[in-house]
Amino acid sequence: MAAQIVLATRNRKKLDELHRILDAEGMDVEILSLDEFPDAPEVAETESSFAGNALLKARAIAEATGLPAVADDSGLCVDALNGMPGVLSARWAGGHGDDAANLDLVLAQIADVPDRRRGASFQCAAAIALPDGTERVVEGEITGSLLRERRGENGFGYDPIFVPIAHQVTTAEMTATEKDSISHRGRAMRALAPVLRDLLGL
């Protein structure tokens, strides 16, 4: 019987992404989402770091469900904005999860920044928490630069303006598999796979 874990999200794309990564690792895991736990709490991301927020969510969901819980926090860190939006990436324009408004605001804030100074990175921390209190955190990062206009229809968030180093296309122009292979979340989740294998005895 497959081990069960809860991914602390209702985002279908994140669920599909973790499925693809763990399948590629040959891991037999049943991944549940928060949609299957209507009473699970909505955990506020009140920490000042990606790792802190990921642990906060994983810990709360493991406690609420009695199952191993995986959570992540990630965001865009723009050199010209001193590393912001960072942990505020999902709510940079005010409301949580308004991708278009967040992206528009970042573009406006760096409109006068020359191309050579438009460096940025996507960073991700992924955490697992077990009901017995065991916790682990891993991280992933990808660096690149920001365009002045959107390109591509895939991905989400700031993907349409982010071009990774050594690539000519944005992460929104890549296929899901191409993006998984290089993305901050892909790197963090792949780093989490051996941790899951060890902690869950897979």
C-alpha cells in the first residue's frame, strides 16, 4: 500500500508537479491535497523566511490531519528591489494570489532599471513535518533575469517575465517537464524526495 502524505495546498498545479517529480523518482506515494481535508486550517505565512513559512504550514497540517505533511514557500527575489518581493511574492500587490497584479507591480517598479541590472532568482523552501514532530527542510534556487514584457502561457506567478541563466525562453514558455528539471520548486522537491524516502521508509 502506498504511503500517504498531505501536500499543504489547494493548488492543482503544485499537486501535479509533485506527482511528476515523485513518479520520476520511482516513489509509490499517494499525495492528498487540502481539498480532501475541508476542516484543515488556513495557515498564515507570518515568518520572515521561506523555510520558516514552509515549516509553519507543514507543522500545522501534520497536526490537523495526523499524516506526514509537505509544504513549500517560494517567491521571486529581485536584485534591484533588494531581494523583494521575496516572502511577499504572492501578495505583493495587496491581495493574495493575484498573479497579474503582482507581476504588473514588479514590472512597474523596475521599469527604469537597465537590462544589465535586472537580475533575479526564484527561491523555494520545501518542508516535511511528521505527526511525531520530526521536521526537515530543503531548498532550491534558480537565477536569471527579468524581461520588460510577458512571454508564454504556461506556468504561473512571475514565470512570464523570468528567463533563467543559459536559456532564451521564459519559464512560462517551457513545458512542465522542462520547467520541473530546472525550477526552484523542482530542485527543492527533488531534494525532498530522498528525505521522504528516509523518513517514510519508502
